[in-house]
Amino acid sequence: MTKTLILLSSAALLGACTQTPMQAQRAAQVDETTQMALDKELAGLVPDPTTTTCLPTLTRTQVKGYGKTLVYSAGSSLKYRSDTTGGCEGVGRGDILVTVSNGGRTCQGDIARTIDQASRFPTGGCGIGPFTAYRKPR
């Protein structure tokens, strides 16, 4: 009897965790829209063939979020892309990104947190990945 209840409970939990076809379709549409916005953000720029572990010290940067990807903009001709571990997607909807850095620069492996602008409540967190510079071709 107990084994039957455990099996039924486990099956119910697994069923509750799977996406319906409509949810899967919606998630695919969101992913496609996010990728199109990222492509537009980096349009006309060429990625460097190598990645760097830390952002250079920049006087001004703006951060935008595209799903798990963050783009640090140092102007229209230089941007840095970092693919995170996920969890900071709130930056795409306007959440504040707070990065804890040991050396004063944002580096791969740093932990970032997102905070809702209005309520000031934490909304997520992620690990920063390596950076790829995107530049205007010469």
C-alpha cells in the first residue's frame, strides 16, 4: 500500500513538472524573440576570435539582458557578450544587475544578483561567463 502511494505521488509530481505542448511552444517563441533581439544588438559588429576573463576598466557601460546572455556596451562600436549560468534573465525586463567583484573589475566567475527596481527585492542570480568583444570592422 505504501509503495503504491509513493509511486502514485512520484508520478503526479513528475507530471506536474513537464511542459504542456502550448507551454513548450510559448517557450520556443520567447527563445526565438530573445535571439532575434540579441542578433539585432550585435548587428554590424564582429566578434573577436578569443575570449577574455575580465572586462577592461571602462568609463561608462550599459548592460542589457537577452535571456542568459548579458551585453555590456561601451559605445556603438564596442560591446562585450557574456553567456551566464542563467538566473539573471530579469535584466532583460529592467531589473538592476549587481555584480560582486573581488578585483574591482567584472570577471568570469563573479556572482551577479538581480534586483527589482520598484520593490528592491532580489529576483535572481547568476555566474558571469567569459567575455567576447564585438567590434565594428575597420
